[in-house]
Amino acid sequence: MSIEAANWAYAEDFVEEDRVILEARDVADQLGCVPVLPGVARAIEVLARTMRATSAVEIGTGAGISLTYLLRGMAPTGVVTTIDVEPEHHKAARRTVAAAGFAPERARMITGRALDVLPRLTDGGYDIVLVDARKSEYPAYLEHALRLLRSGGLLLIDNALWHGRVPDPAQRDKDTTAVRETLKAVREDERLTAVSLLASGDGLLTAIKD
Ligand SMILES: C[S@@+](CC[C@H](N)C(=O)[O-])C[C@H]1O[C@@H](n2cnc3c(N)ncnc32)[C@H](O)[C@@H]1O
């Protein structure tokens, strides 16, 4: 194993996950939606806590793993507006959030296609936007995120390395190209600072909106 691969594996196993999250990961597996990996999950919690975030948008709820980590990091009054196209995923996420001990009103679930729902959310109204839904739509999600984040708000983009395909120029499929384009757009956008690409999990891109 290379040093990089050994470091990655060690870091992903470094902090144990609790029963609620492990069960939610099993459910996610059954539903066929891939959650954030443990390193990214914990980074999301740390960042949300550091910001004392009270409002977040999540694009791609899945079975509620990243949602639960967001809620764990945010202020006790914090609310996550989370979007998913699959009602079954929202049902599972509701169970995860309840098992984690959060009141249902802390997770405002909107079922629908992200690009239909996002235009209905308030400009400048959110501390955090977490992007983790359809890869080919990442460039459009970025545009919405820039509108939705308040000044000083945090942008988080999961799967920023897309299973090692983003760094490999030979990979030119639609999803990889869209993620790669999004990374470039974030790096070049003058409204975004503190841009960082964490090689944790499947890659987490972070940036702060000025
Ligand atoms: C990678 S999973 C999200 C995992 C979740 N963030 C977690 O860590 O637990 C992606 C989710 O996006 C949803 N999705 C896919 N395309 C979508 C779209 N166009 N609009 C809204 N949700 C979508 C899928 O149903 C799936 O639940």
C-alpha cells in the first residue's frame, strides 16, 4: 500500500462512529445511496460547530448521515433544509435524525428535484450549503449555493475527487467533467475565499463566500 493510501485508510478509521450512524449506513447501503465517508462526516461536524451555524441547506439527504453530523455540529437551535428527490430516502433520514435524538423540526425535508426546489429558498439566508446530490448538476448547485449563502457562509462540496476520476485527465465522462468544472469555477470565483480541497473520504471542497 502506498503511504498516501495508508494515511487515508488510517484517517478514515481514526474516529469511531456510533450505533445510530452505523445503522444509517446499513440503510443507505440497502437504498443504494452512498453517504459521506467518516472523515468527511466528522469534518462537516467540526466546521459546523466552529461556525456556530444555525441554518444550512443540504442538497442530497440520502439516509441522513451527513444531515446528522451537520445537526451535531450546529447550534442547538440550528435547522437544516435538506432536499432529496426520493421520498424513501427522506423516510430513512427522518428515522436517523430521530434515533440521533433530534427534534423533527430541526430537519426540514423537501422532497423534489434539487433544481426545482433550490430557487424557492431565500437568498443569503444560510450559514452552510452542503452539495451531495447529482454530480452532473454540481455546476448548477454551485450557482444556487452562491446565492443562498450569507456573507461569511461556508460552501461544502462532497465527492470533489469523485472516486479518483477528477485528478485523472483521461476521465472525461459527464459526471467527472461536471465535478471538475465545479472545482475550477470555485477556485476562480472572486466571491469565494479560503478554498481548500481536502483529500478526506471522496474529497471535500470547502470555501467561504466573501
Ligand atoms: C450521495 S447521496 C447523499 C448522501 C447524504 N448526503 C449522506 O451523506 O447521508 C445522493 C442523494 O441525492 C439524491 N438525488 C439524486 N439526484 C437528485 C436530484 N436531482 N435532486 C435531489 N436529490 C437528488 C439521491 O436520491 C440520494 O439520496
